[in-house]
Amino acid sequence: HWNIRVPVRYAIVDKGRSLPDDEYGVWRAYIPGPRERAPWISDEDWENGSDALADGGIYMAGRGKGPRLLTPLEG
């Protein structure tokens, strides 16, 4: 198994209003929220913060511990 981090972007909008269309290039303030440690996370993974990961991606939660090919890439 692998531990991954999936950033989530929340938007709070008044009732009855819709979310704005594409806001590319607009700066947003970042306010870090509380962090809870999962019991299976190692000390190294916990120390490597995920506070500034861009939304819309999936990131491995450990250095070099991701999927590896079992055989070389040879035709």
C-alpha cells in the first residue's frame, strides 16, 4: 500500500449564489487549518508537511516510496 496526499480546495459561497467561473491568475489567501496525525503515518511522513500542495493533484506521502516497476522498460 502507499500513503498519498490529495489536496482539497474548499469554497464557501452565500446561499443562492453560484461559484464564480474560472478564476485563473487570481491570488488566494492561504490559511492552514488544524492537522491530525493518522496512526499509521511515520515520523518522517508527518514532518514533511503538505501545507503548500497545489489542488487537483495526487502526491506521494514519502520520499522515494512510490510505485516501482518490477521489470525494466525494454521492448
